Amino acid sequence: MLDKYKSSVVYQIYVKSFCDSNGDGIGDLNGIRSKLQYIKSLGVKYIWLTPFFCSPMIDNGYDVSDYRNINPMFGTMADCEALIREADDIGIGLMFDMVFNHTSDEHEWFKKALTGDPEYMDYYIFRDGREEGKPPVDWTASFGGPAWDYVPSLNKWYLHQFDPKQPDLNWENPKVREELKNVIRFWKNKGVKGFRFDVLNLISKPESFTNQPSGSATRCCKDGRHVHEFIKELVADTGIADMITVGEMASTTIDNVIRYSSPASNELSMCFSFHHLKVDYLNGDKFALMPPDMNMLHDVFRDWQEKVADGGGWNAVFWCNHDQPRIVSRFGDEGQYWKQSAKMLGTFVHLLRGTPYIYQGEELGMTNGHYTGIKQYDDVEAINYYNILLKRGSTESEALNVLANRARDNSRTPMQWNDGKFAGFSSSGAWLDIPENYKSINVEAEERDNDSILNYYRKLVILRGQFRIIADGAVKFIDTGNAKVLAYERTLDGERLVVVCSFSGKEENLPVMLEGDVLIGNYPDRAEVLRPYEAVAVIKY
Ligand code: TEU
Ligand code: CA
């Protein structure tokens, strides 16, 4: 029996930007309820909701101050229970986002720790500093700056791999693990059908803290000494092994993903890894631009597809999420070949081995925000790095150009529902500016166009449910001899599916003979060459 998640597609909703039901310019739970029929029409089986729990919103909800209560800006517990019920009634399971590596500094646990209560100080990572007021080690945080903050009243430093208002939890403490298991039990009892675990591979800290060449706290904590043990315990003690679970794994390895996601491990269903989304990072630096290295993109997909499969692991496969720029702006074309390139990118991911994730608006070909001023940005990471770039000597326009390509706000612009005011997202406004192209890139316009990206994504989702070769076939990448043309084959029980995708804006040679029936393609006919951004999948029985 095929695990359900192997033939399913997950739809990710960034709650704050999906649909505003009460006219305050902020997306909310009732807005999602009002769009359940649209989500159902995509054919997806699960919805991953980004955190909407109580939070001061320093990191837009990834700084949780109460895991069991709803941030009033998003609605009430009654709204949440209704959403769970109504989604379940139409065969869609909700996947909640558990931010268990850290809490908000406004969580009661951290407030008690700050009083010097030793029991709650041990919920976090407090350490003595070094002489002359230096932190324990020189680790840096993901959002810039040091990863340690000093508390004068305690004469101690605490670890925060992200913002200072996101103190890391101490998973070595069994009381912490039990507290978090109770959160899982609480939401499981309310009918939640799955969980996404935020930066889960960062939870087990090193036994001793030492300075590392990279300096990044994340690199020092990733895939830590007890991480597999902690995950096994969490899953076993909360009884969620039969649910869909996905771990976001910053900078992890193939070997670890095999351990995290092989059924024999009794850890998770699958993992998010990000190596394919760093091929345009100059010297590995997110905030230094370079064109995507297509040879690297091919090698990463080949290795992560073939080796994880060989090891019995399972990947979440995706281009977009709330932290990444829009893929059509990044690896596709916003201009002449906007439609073809968006469809090509969707084809490439949706026929891979793994569980595909569609991020809200990706199915429309939504683009980056094209912001021109720093005041348009909201994200803590973007604003911090704008200032870091200026300090490093960039001009304002250079720094803004980097943000226009890399800021997480690019994926957080409101969902574009129609060409009306505020793109139909809200009746009164939007917390982030909406790109002008909402007038043509929106759900209503694409519903009317049989050849739209939206209707093409619907076909991709249906194929995964119809063809077992997609859901469960072996995968092998094909050497096309052309860095701009990626191709792979899927095989199962004598059937062979060949997928060829051109990431080029020009005609390219067809790298392989395409024998069989066309399963899907983004051009209306066949040609002897690959046209700009052409994707074609043929199946031979
Ligand atoms: O993201 C983890 C993370 O490393 C992010 O910084 C992201 O990978 C990076 O910005 C991409 O360049 C998770 C959540 O998805 C993110 O929204 C949170 O800000 C972060 O953890 C802290 O909870
Ligand atoms: Ca609202």
C-alpha cells in the first residue's frame, strides 16, 4: 500500500498573506475558510499553514509566545476548529507548523527564566560569558549579528540562532521535550492531520560550544548529536508516526535525510532541504547575487533524488515557500516566456520522486514584489541585511537590488485573487504592497484561461494521483550535455517516463529521443527541438 503522502500534493499557505476576511489588511483563518473550495479545486490533499499562534510577530509568527492559543490578528480558537473541520469535510488535512527550536522571548517560560528561576533557565541555553564581557563563543545568528545576548540581571548570555527575541530551547531537558509533546497532543486531538517542524535539525546543541570557521550558529548546531533520538522520542510518544510529518532541515546532508525520512527510522515522513536554492548564492552568501549555476542545480537534484531514493528516504520537492523569492522571477522569465517558464518549473518539480509542495500563488506564476524602497519591506531578515550591506559599503540602490532579488517579502506579497482593489485579498488594504501585475496575474483571470498556469498546475496534481510511476517510480537523471536542459527518467514495472525541461530562453537541441505518449507539455505541439523554456514528459508502456 502506497503511503498517501507519496501520491499527494501539499499546498502551503502563509496565513498573513492569503485572504483577509475582516478588512484589517491582514490575512486570517476565516479568509482561508472562504477559499477552501478554491484550494480543493487544485486537487491537493493537505494544507500546510504557517504559524498563527500567539506571537509578538517579530518573525511573523515564527516567534511563538503561546503554542495553544490563536493570535487574535488571525482569528479565534473557534475559527481554527471550524477550519480544521471544514477542511476535513472536503478531504483536506491540515498540517500545522511547529516552531520547536525556539520560543518568543515573550513566552511565559522565558519570562520566568529571566526572573532567575533555575527551572526555567534550564528550558533555554544560558551560559557564562568569557572575560571582558564577551559571549561564550563568537557564533553569528541567521538574521545577522551575534547569536548570544547578555542578560545583566543574570550575568548570563542566552543562545538565539535567529532573532534575539527568539531564544533557543534546551532539548536536552526532558521537561522541555514533554512540554512540546503536549503541544503536539493538543493539536492532534483537535483533528490536525500533520505537522511541519521548523528548523528541526537545529534542536540538539553541541555538548560544548567552540568557535567554528563559518561562525554561523546554525552550522554549529545542525544535525546535532541527539537530533535523531529526540525526533524518534517525539514521534513515538505523541503517536504521530502515521501522520504526514516534514522537517525543515537547514543545511543538512543526504545521509541525515535518509535517516530522518526512512520508514525504518520511525522519525519523519519527509524533509525539506535547500541546496538547490543556493545555486545563485555567490560564495554561498544569500545576499550576494550571481546567476544560477545550472551545473550545480543539476548535480544537486541528481544526488538528492537518486541517493535519497537509494537510501529509502523521502524528499519534499519544491521551489517556493515563505522564505524564498518567487521561482518564476528567479529561475524562469517574467517577460515573453512567463507562462512557459512557470509551467516548465512546475513540471520539473511535480514529476520528481518525492512529495510536491505548491506555495500560495506559485500556481498562478506570481512574481517577486519589485519593491523600490526599504520602507516597503517588513521582514526582520531583509531589514537587517539591508543595513549590513550598507555597512559593508553597498549603496542604497545596490542593497535594494539585492533585496529585490533575495528578500523573503518577495514571497509574502498578498495572494492575487482578482484585478479589483487590493487584488481581492482584502476590502481595505494590505500589510505588504501588491505588485502591479496583479491586474493580469490573478485567480479569476487564470480561471477564464484554459491555457493558464493555474489550469496547468491542476493537471500536474492530477497526474501524480493517476500515475503510480510518478508517485513511486525509480528516478535517474539523464546527462543532457547542456547545462540549461535538465532531464530525468522515472521507471516502474517496465514503464518509462522521460521528463525534459529547458531552463533556456532560446531554442535548444533535444537531448534524448522522446519515445511514447506525451503525458504533459507546455507547448501545444511537438517539435524537433526544445523551444524556449519547453517542458515535455513522455511515457512509454
Ligand atoms: O527558516 C529557517 C531558515 O533558515 C530561514 O532563515 C530560511 O531558510 C532563510 O531565510 C532562507 O534564506 C525557518 C522559517 O521557515 C523561517 O520563516 C523562520 O524565520 C526561521 O525558521 C526561524 O523560525
Ligand atoms: Ca484580517
